[in-house]
Amino acid sequence: MGVAVEVSGLTKSFGSQNIWSDVTLTLPPGEISVLLGPSGTGKSVFLKSLVGLLKPEKGSIIISDTDIVTCSEHKLYDVRRLFGVLFQDGALFGSMNLYDNIAFPLREHTKKSENDIRNIVLEKMEMVGLQGAEGKLPGEISGGMRKRAGLARALVLDPEVILFDEPDSGLDPVRVAYLNQLIVDLNAQIDATFLIVTHDIGTARTVPDNLGLLFRRHLAMFGPREQLLTSQEPVVRQFLNGRREGPIGMSEEKDVAQVEAEMAALEARGGDAHNGVGPKGASGGDAVPPQLEPSPGLPERKAVRRRQERVARMLHEFDPDTAEAIRASLPEDLLAQADAGAFTPTRGSGGRHWAPEADAAAGGSTATAVLPRSGGEG
Ligand SMILES: Nc1ncnc2c1ncn2[C@@H]1O[C@H](COP(=O)(O)OP(=O)(O)OP(=O)(O)O)[C@@H](O)[C@H]1O
Ligand SMILES: [Mg+2]
């Protein structure tokens, strides 16, 4: 089973440029989480921090009892083996064929024989549908094949945590659908903890158990998918509906009056459900669509039941719309237990976070609600 990744109070800057501050979230073991955010908000920086390639200056990242922000290089090298990473650009070596690219981590990190390596490489290539392409160079194949080769390489060390940086960018919609199915199927087969960075709203709505959004140098929200999909937070709704109207601007934040005027016009047109289609996936209004399931013949995702038990304990913490959507996903036995008061509050059990208001951060609570709605950093 995958391991939990517990991030708390994480802050990263480059020189005087702060990328994000006080990011707190837990990736629950074996669950699939998606991290969204406008371009340049530091999603890739976050993934690189999780594997220790970048050093945040504050906060902690606990994986298997090790804090990788402060641990020794030696320890970091060990912990890094728990990770598989699919980088944004695939990061394949251009002069190596796919076989050697995929074999690379095994040759680098293990003492396995070439024979064992061969078996593993061919197994993973088959898993991602690349059998027969061993001898191709990265430059000779399509972008979609490169993504899958990067994924096969991320899998060879049997990772317990897999990070995907925009696995679906540059792919046509049909290939995105196949890739999403592949991700869910993989999760069912290996039960590792997944974190996916994507700009695809369709992926965000249907693949993950948990959703998060980075905005204005903070984690605006992170929690069960139902929490974000039913959220009324303007920035969450704008992003998940892929629309222009709202706090997120093309290059910088908009002023309050402009956002208010846009929202009034949107309301007059009938709100998000009638907003037409965003560039990447249909506008969804408040809907919580069904989650993608593993292909027929594959085992069920073990994370599903674990997650149901986890969110059943959290039901009382959500607003009525979110609680209703979560209840709809729960089996009878857990609903009955929740209603009988069997679950005591488990604040801090992970998988849920609201950004504290910027000026109320000193209180140290992560359970207060709203993001500053507009105007500057407060
Ligand atoms: N090694 C680095 N040194 C200095 N600045 C960096 C470095 N890596 C990233 N940055 C800066 O950090 C910010 C966030 O970059 P990042 O690549 O994480 O964005 P992103 O959210 O992944 O965007 P996109 O959606 O476009 O991929 C950018 O302003 C970038 O210039
Ligand atoms: Mg990026």
C-alpha cells in the first residue's frame, strides 16, 4: 500500500520571489489527488519539493517518518526510491532508446541483473501499452507515447508514491481519456499514493479522490473531491468551470469592482451551468460527476473503502452541499454508523484543508473557512 505524504507549513521562495507559503495538506495513502492552479503558481515547484529536488525554507514533508526537508542527503536518497515521478516534459534522455530510458532507474538504484531488468522493463512497457517500441528514440515517437514511456520509467522501482506533472498536456481528448483510465487502472493494481498536476477540468472532475487548488501563493483549498466540486468559493468555481469571470486574471489579479461586474453579468446569464464550454472540459456547474472506475477484470481500488471510512468521519465538518455529495458516495453501513454518532471528530486526520484567512493565520487553525476574495494579499 502507498504511504501518506504529510505536508505542513511548507514555504518556498527563490531569492526574494515567494512561490507559495504555509502549504498544508496530507495525501492519504493509496488515494488519487489532483493539484490544480493557474500557470506559474508553483505546482511543478511543489512536486519537485516533494521529492527533495528543491528545498523549501520552512515547513515539513513527512514520508514514512522521515522529514525530507531536513533529513540528510543519504536518507533522502533512500526516501526518493519510494517515488515515481512523471515530469512535465517526460524528461527522457534523447540519445537513449525507450528500453534504456526505462531501465535507467533500475541500473542506477539497484544491483539487479540485466535479465531481471529486462523482465521489469518489458512488464512496465506492456502496462502502459508500449510493447514493441523498445528500440525507438524519444524523438521518433509521438508526445503521447513519450508520456507513457515516462510513466513506465516512473513505475520500474515499484514506487509507493507517484507524482504526475501534467500527464495529459499536449494529448488529444481521446488519449486523455485513455491516459486517465490507465491512471485509475494502475492505482487499482498497485495501490500507490498518486498526486496529479493537471489543467484538464475533465480529469479533475472524474479521476481523483481529493482535489486541491493553489492560488495567490497559497493552497486555497484541499479536500475530498466533493468539497471542491460543490464549493462556492469564487476562485474554486472559476477554475473548475474554466471561465474568464472571477478573481483569476490573465496575468495578474483583477480589482474588486471588475470581478463584481463580471459576476453580476454571469449571474444574469444563468450562472456556471449555462456558461458554455471552457477550453479544457465542459462547464460543470455544481455537479459532482461519477468517479472513473477501474477497467472490467481489474481489482477494485483498495483506497475506495479506506477513503469512504475516512470521509465518513469528516462528514460533520462540511457544509450541507458537500456533506450531501459525500453521503451519496458512502455505503449503507458507514452511513448508518455516521448517523448513529459512531464517529468522533478527527480533525487533522488529513486529506482536508482550508486556507486560513491571510490576516487570521496567526491562530494556527487550518479549519477556518474562506480565502480572501479579492484585492491584494491582505
Ligand atoms: N529553479 C528555479 N529557480 C528560480 N525560479 C524558479 C525555478 N523553478 C521555478 N521557478 C519559478 O517558480 C514559479 C512557479 O513555477 P512552476 O514551474 O512551479 O509553475 P507551474 O504552476 O508548474 O506552472 P505551469 O502550469 O505553467 O506548469 C515561476 O515563476 C518560475 O519562474
Ligand atoms: Mg508546471
